[in-house]
Amino acid sequence: MSDLDAFRAEIRAWLEENCPAEMREPVRDEGDVCWGGRNFKFKSEAQKTWMERCAAKGYTVPDWPKPYGGAGMSPAEAKVWREECARIGARPPLSSFGIWMLGPALLKFGTEEQKVHYLNQIARGEIRWCQGYSEPGSGSDLVSLQTFGEDKGDHWVVNGQKIWTSYADKADWIFCLVRTDKSNKYQGISFLLFDMTTPGVTTKPIKLISGNSPFCETFFDNVVVPKSQIVGELNRGWDVAKYLLGHEREMISGAGGGDRLNAIGAVVARNGLEDPILRAELAQFDVDALAYACMGEKFLDEAKVGRAHPAQPNMMKYAGTELNKRRHELLMAAGGATALEWESDRTSGGTPARSWLRTKANSIEGGTSEVMLNVISKRILDLPGA
């Protein structure tokens, strides 16, 4: 038996013993997702137990170094962990912008003190983050942002506004792009971290067509941010921001992926779908989703050996966005009139319809599809600009 086979057997045995049966059921609604944070309320004892057991072993962030709350797994071991979790249908023990976006940025750009302080809190589910990037008038053209931090010696005083700040009303802290030099558009932005309970920070939810409000407007009125809470160099926050955006796009693209355990064709077929054309469309989707997942694994393998193209996250984001929208279009078609219900118990409060409407934002958030296609055409296909 190879070392990796032995590791797989160890992980499989641990999962069988420690993953509660309830945590092996598909996620049905937002309450089934464990976001962590100081104000998070666990939906069930099983959800709490699963998160705590994984955090104790470093399995919430298996490939992070052990001093920062991870399990120190190699890329190959982390892949085994993902495969074994998928084999039993285990839910992610912890979902977090800290894990998906800020964590990788801190690992690359953070000081040792910042890594030890923030990453361990993220890994244990003690702190929930939101992202302060977009502003009114500064979405795709993010470098035009106007939120300004005035230098006051040992701290900045931040004033401005962010928009489309996902879960800002539930977050504990924000990682935020702030202009600290008005004379330089690209090199005058800094990457700051601050507590959402800091005086002067307020949020206002934005209701979407899905009827839910994950997005917020966020306002800063003379917010004091200590100088120790900058990540990377002063006025070089755009370097951190671009690196983080790559991970955000990978996160968004993950919604489009497929696996044999959760193929939508099989799920819908079990409910007796008879329309042969729709059944064929579902089967084609599952084939495309599996191909997409294989592409993702290929890109990960290339990244491990330093052969990844920097625009690959853009490819993944665009393709994953289109797949996820297509997934929900098919689920709505297969659900018939039931899928159109908005508040019924049998649809968990209209989850199919609300989720379908929510996917419309996928092609906007994290960089619009038009911007992704421009990057792909220029940087991968080497096509000339307009």
C-alpha cells in the first residue's frame, strides 16, 4: 500500500466515525450552510459537532499549514480529502469568505503576526468576513474607487461607500480596498482589514429579485483603522486585490462543477421525469459538468508545478457561471409547476425559484462575463483589442 493509499484509508475511517448522518444529506437551504462567526447560530447539534470536529483536526482548511489552523496536507492529500468527503456526500464543515478569498491572500501577503492571528480564527470558524471592493460607479472599473483613508499618523480615517457587499450585515470583519493616495490611480490603493462594529460602519441590505438580501450597501463615516491592519505594502493593495480576485473567481466557478454523486440527471430521473428531450438535456449537462470538473483538476495540477496560466481563473469563472445558470434552468424545467412555488413548505420556501433567480447575479459578481471574455480573448487567445 502506498503512503497515499494509507492516507486515504485513514481519512475514510475518520469520516465514517466522525461525520454525522445529518451532515451527509444534501444542503437544502441557507440554514444548512455553516458560515461561522461570533454571531452564528448553529441549526442543529450535528452541524455544530461536524464543524468542531473538523476544526480540531485542521480539516476546515486541510491544505493550510498547521501553525495557521490547517492540517498541513499536501496537494495530493487535500485532493484525497475532497474525494472522500464527496464519496459520502459530506457537507463542507465551514463555508467562509475567509477560507475562499482572504485566507489565500494572507498566506501570500500577510505578516507572520497577521497569519497567526487571523488565519487561526478563520479556520476555527470564529470570524466571518465580507469583501469591500465594488462601489457605486466602480464595479468592473474597480481602480476608480473613491473610498478614501486619510493618514493620521498611527491610523487612517476612512470615509466612503461600498456596494454589493455580500453578507455585510452578518459579517464580523471586512477586507476592504481603500484609496490612500489620490495622485496614483493604480498604485494608490491599500488593502485594509477592520471590524464591522467599528464606530462609523453601517450596512443596508439590498433586496434581490429572488426575494432575499445577501447583498448590502456599506457606509464608512470617519472609521478609524489602525496602521497594523494593512495587508501588503502601502498603496500596493491592488496587488493583493488581483490575487484575491483569482480565488474569488475560482469560488464562484465551483458552483458549476459536477460529480457522479450529485448528477442532476440522476436526481431528477428518480422523480420519474418522462420527457425524453429534457432527459437528454440533463444528461448532456452532467457530461459537460464532469468535463468542467476535470478541467479544474487539470488547472490545479498545473498550478502545483508552476505551469498555470494567470488567466485560467477567468476561464473557470466564465464557464462555471454559465454552467450554474444552465443547471438551475434545467432544474426549473424539470420541476414543472412545483418549481414555480414561492413560499410553500414542500419547496422549502420556494428554494428552486429563488435559487434560479439568484444565479442571474453569477455573471456579474466577481467580474462580469463580458470582462472575463475580454481577458480570455486577449491573454489566452492573443486576439487584438478593439
